[in-house]
Amino acid sequence: MTDPSAEAPGMQMNPEGERDTEKDRHFVTALARGLDILRAFRPGEGPLNNQVLSARTGLPRSTVSRLTSTLTRLGYLTQRGERGAYEPTTAVVALGYTVLANNRLRSLARPMMAELARDADLAVAMGSRDDLAMIYVEICQGRGNLALYLDIGSRLPLALTSMGRAYMAALDEAERLPLLDAIRREADPADWPRIARGIEQAFEDYATAGFCLSAGDWQRDVFAVGVPLRDKPNGRLAALNAGGPRYRVDLDWLRNEIAPRLVALARNVEGMCGWR
């Protein structure tokens, strides 16, 4: 497999895969660091203290302390408990909701996603990329208890999930190669050959059939299929997935029945974007 990159949308990367900001006089480092603090929080984790935030962002603890104090004064963080841990406030939710409300891929796809989720009794989701992860921006659950405890805002690794692989498969080579290299550098060297094989197989599947699979690669007991979704007029790329627990999801059924429906759903949404 060709050694595998693109940073978050709008962020340039140097040959080493790092943010190339030193030569950009328009880049405000303090703002970037404050946003790094907000990005460090994860759904379901609860409050984080400055020590954890420092380790997670790579910023000095003194810098983190100033940033969390500023973000608290601005209303984006609040302190919880005696240890001075922080968590985001609803002010952050308001920022995120603006993104969701303005995402026409999400609004157009949701009724069709809900129909597929009901018919197939699967979880059907849409995600957008954030660094080396996909973030759920919509999810529709099937009729039964799928034992998939994911919601809007959940993070899924690009390299191991059908959604992430589908997103990467739709990139052109100039965008894909630095992204894959960044994934390789983040991975455990001993685990990279397995990860690379899964990505390569997904790219082959996409080239021949238009979808990517993940059969227990991320969560051992979850099978899923992924398809890229592009709003061409706006240049926005996202991805869809459909999946469920392996005791209820047969791979042949997923490949032969669900994948074609998910591909058709994506093409329908893309067609609707063309005339809106």
C-alpha cells in the first residue's frame, strides 16, 4: 500500500504532517490554542482538569490554566467539583448547533436515513471529518436495541471504520496520501500492517463497488458499511454508514442488500444538492 493525509478543513500541513503556521501571519496562535482546549473534551467523559487538558493538547500547564480561565470567563467552560475540573457549557452547544442547522447534506439525508434504519433495523449515521476522526452529525436508530451507544458528536477513527474509510476513498491522491501518513505515524507500529491492509481493502472495495466495509475492525462485535457523500456545489465531503452488532448483521446481507441501498441514498442526496 502506498504510504499514506489532509488536516482539518482549511488547515495546511507541512511534509511532516504538522500544522504549517509559522509563516502564516494571519494565523492567531492564542485562538488556535483555545480551540484546542475545547476540542479536547469528548462525549461522555465528564469534566477534565488542567493536567489532563495539558496532556491531551500538548500545551504547557500554565498556558492551559490561562486558557481555561479565559474560556470560563467567556462562558464556554464551567468548573465542576472541588478539583477544579472543567466542562463545556451550552454556549459551545449553540456553536455546534449552528453547524448542524446549516448542513444541508444532513437535512436532506435524514428522512431517507430514517427510512433505511427502520426497514433494515440498523443504525444509519452521517459523519464529517475532524483531524483523524469522523464526527457523527446525524444518526437514526432502527426499531430494536442495537447495542450501539453512539450519538451526535461521537468520534470514530478514520482508519478502522467504514465511514472513515469511505471518506478517505473519495479524496483525491494529493489529499489522501498525507492523511494516511498522519494515521501511520499515530498508529502503533506493530498494529500498522493490519490497519494498512484494512484500508487498502476498503479502497479496493470502493473502486469496484462504491462502498467500504468494516467487519469488527474498530469494535469487534460491530459490522458496518460506509459510503462517501459529497455536496459538490459547496465542496463539502461527508460519509454515511449503516451497521449493527455482528450477531444480527450478516456480512453478505450487508454487502449485497444494505450497501446498494446506502449507495443509492447517497446518490439521491447528491442529486438533490445539485438543484438546490
